[in-house]
Amino acid sequence: MLKTQTSYTSIIELNGESVVRGYTAEIKNVVAKGKKTEHSCVVLFFTLQYLGTTEEGNLRYKSSIQRRFFLDDKNRPVFKPSKAQKLALNVAKINDELILEVSKNYKFIGIINIEDVQKKWHKLKGILQDSFTDLHTIIGDFDWQMQTENIQKIYRNDNFYNFFFPIFSIRSSIQKNL
């Protein structure tokens, strides 16, 4: 566990260094409904690069996802994804290149390149509408999420970004306990 904490603190050392750091994340959802269990797991291989500061003095990072794939309920890669999984992988590509803004105490503030994400969504939306006539509700949900007034809230409430960039006070208490 000490090794985990030590590597965890190396994220802080990224400031001031414009090197590209590689990470792997496994995001798993398990929902139990009575005797039935639903499982969803995706693995992300991504890099994070410190880009400098914003005019307000907040930190800027570039997040780039190189690869993502699903795991089955036994944690094996899914080589033949279902139609829904293929669709999810394609939609997730709108997040492949993000410029993140983080406060000085490492609280995730939001995405700087919102317009790029919105453009990717509009291009993908056209493809989805042409290819899948039964996705009106899902497309409508994404349209709502991609509206300028909603998009930052969606990213700020995302568990992945809040886990990766927790507030510094949490980190300092972890470091003090080492």
C-alpha cells in the first residue's frame, strides 16, 4: 500500500514538468438486482501532460486516450464487442483529447477545449443518425449534455476526473499519514 501512495504523490511532481506520463485506468460498474448481476468494465490507456497555467493561475493538463476496450465479467478483454459496446467506444472518442483545468490545490475545474468536444459530437451525431435510426433518445440526451451550459457540469460531476484530481487537502492528509 505504501508503494501505491508513493506513486499517487508522483502526480503532484508533474507540475512544472512538460513530460508525458502514461496511466491505465479500469472503470468498473457492477449492479446487483436481486439474484442478477450486471457488469460493465472499460480499460483506458492514457497520457497526461502538464501544459502550464491559465491566466487565472490554474493548472492546465492535456489528457490523451490512446486505447480503450471492454473487459468481461472475468476481467478478460472483449475481442468481439456487442453493438452497444461498439457504439459506446465510438461515442467515447469525443473525449480522446481533452485540455483539463485544475486548481492550484488539484481540484478539477473543467475542460478548456469544450468547442473541440462539441464539434466531435456534432460530427459523430450525423454518423449515428444515418447509421442507427433507433437512437433518438440517446442522441437527444447527448445533445443536452453537449450544450455549453451543461457540458462543464457533466465533466465536473464525472467520478473519473474527481478521482484523478481530488482536492489537495485530501492528498496532504494521505501524505502526512505515510
